[in-house]
Amino acid sequence: MLNLLFQFAIQLICIYVTFQLAIRLVDWGRFLKVTAENERAIRFFIILLSIAVGYIVASFFNGLFEMTNQLLRGHF
């Protein structure tokens, strides 16, 4: 149970960090045509992109945690 909560927390943290980085570091106007009409659609796109990338990063860290945990327990 604790392991599931840890994995869930890692996923939420990675998605949040990815979203913040996507908002602050990327100039979306260089890649997309940003207007007042499509601003909400671009924001939704950034949220979906952040979920996808954050999930991949969290999966990496969760896998790394699992491997380290098994290595320390001696299960090869």
C-alpha cells in the first residue's frame, strides 16, 4: 500500500514539474499560432503533453526505485 502511494506521489510530482517547465521555459508562440481564440486549446495541449512526459519520467523513477529495492533485498 505504501509503495502504491509512493508511486502515485512520484507521478503527480513529475507531471506537475513537467507542466511548470513547459509553461515557463518553452516559448509556445514560436511553435504554435497563439491567438485569443485558441489559447485554451493550447493550454489543454500543454496539460496533455505534461501528463504524457511526466508519466514517462515517473515510470523511469519508479522502475529505478523498484530495481534498487530488489537489489538491496538480494532478489536478482
